[in-house]
Amino acid sequence: MSINGLTGQITLMFLLMMIGFCINKLDFIHAVTADDLTRILLTIIGPALIITAFEKPFSVSRAWLLLIGGIAMIVTYIIAILMTKYLFRNVHNINLKRIVKYSSVYSNVGFLGIPLASSLFGSTGVFFAVIAMAIFNIFNWSHGVALFRSDPSKNIGEIIRHILFNPNIIAIMFGLLLFLTGIKLPSIFDQALGYVGNANTPLSMIIVGNSLGNLNINRQMINIQIVKSLVLRNLIFPIISIWVLLGFGISGTAFSVLLLMSACPVASLGVLFTLQAKGNTDPAVTLMGLSTVFSLVTIPLVFEIAGIVIHL
């Protein structure tokens, strides 16, 4: 994949985001409508895209890449979690500490990663991207949730329920069943899933753009911890993932897609978790907005660095 092609595709994504941004500024969409569209995207459109991506002939090499890619992503998350625990150990503001730790570790795999993988690599890209999505959901609903709770041990049952009954995880399990058994869906259902899944990219970008329209970032919101988290999420952890993926022998499309998922900006769920913890969401919103805007530059930069590392 050429850097020019990647940059062009990311630019296209940002143009779609600008549509959502303009819709927000023109008051064409209300908060309730945006929430409803997000729910439809997460529970229907995204899972439909995932299922269609798994409708591929079974091969040992693909199955091996799914397994080894998942292990590589787990290692990447563990490294990130340990590093953030050390790097933010002296942050005394509990609300800020939770936000910067979460935002450093978790990327926007659903709203930005999957659409980018789909646009750049088609269904093959989504096939490998769901590895990152599955591992994201496992860590997000365990470690991620625990960051915002004073006693996470009381919520083990809820955490397990979030993981097992997440629509994307259900779609991944169903898709894996189709992939491993070779079962084919009736063509009429397959066509319907295809139509629904095709709405994922434009709707995701419009929703992200709409959320960016609500940002009101000022200089007082930006501090050294915010900057540190931004650098970790957009550059340091994606660069670390280059070495991890190569260390596991992952190459080709699988490498590009998994690196793309690692290089995505801050996950929007950090804002929701902060709200649930009754904290100040300004740092979370600021980080999400800045990270998303800077990803236009940092994602191609990460791939440039990957190209250098591969040819060392």
C-alpha cells in the first residue's frame, strides 16, 4: 500500500467527517438523533459488515493469521497498559489520570479503523480488522471500564456480559462459524447484509464529524498530561506495534490492517465512561478531538516509519 494512497483515503474520510461537522453547525441533527444513529451503527450496520467480511473460503493460513494477529494485539495492549501505569503514576487528579490512561491505550477501532480498513482493503481488510476489534472489546470492557470504577471487582458479571453480548463480538463469533465451517448464507440474506454494511463508512464518518462539531477546545484545556497521552496514542504505541507485529512474523495485508487499527486516534468511549463516573469530560473530549484531527498526519507517518523499519 502506497503512502499517497493511504493519505488520499484518510483525506477522503476527513471530507466525510466535514459533512457531519457541517450538519452539526447547521443544526440539521439533534443529539437524540445522533445517539440513535450511533446505536444503529454499532448494533446493526457494523455487525453486518463484519459478517460479510468472514464469508471467505477457509484456509489454514488465514486461520493462523487470525490467531497470531490476536496474540500480537494482546501483547500490544499489555505493553501499553503497563507503560501508562508507570508514565501517569504521579498524576494526582483522579479524573485526568483515568482519562489520559484510557485515551493512551484505546484507539477508535470501530468508528474509524473499520471504515478505513474497508475503504483501503475491502472485505479482506475488515476480515483482519475484526481481530483488533475483538481484542479491543475484551480489554475495553475489562481494564478500560475498571479505570473508571473505584471497586471494579463488584462489576465482574457486568463486564463479562458487556464482552459476551457486545453486538460486534456476536457478529465475530457468527462470522467465525461461517468461515470455519464453510456455511454459505442464502444469497438474498447475503445481499441484504452487503447493502447494510456498505453504509458503515459514510455513516461512521458523519457521526464522528458531528461529534467534532461539539468541541470547544481552548488553551486552558491542554496540559502536559494531555500532550503526553496524545503522543502515546498517535505515535508511540503504534510504533511499538510495528515491532510487535513484525516480531510475530505478520506481514502483507494483515500487517497493514493491524497497524492501521493500532494507529487510529483516541476511542470515543472514554467520554462515555467519564460521564458514567460523573467526572469532567473536558479532557476526554479535548483528547478525542485533537487525536482525531492529528491522525490525518500521524497515520501516514506511522506507515512511513513502518516502511523504514521493514527495510532495515
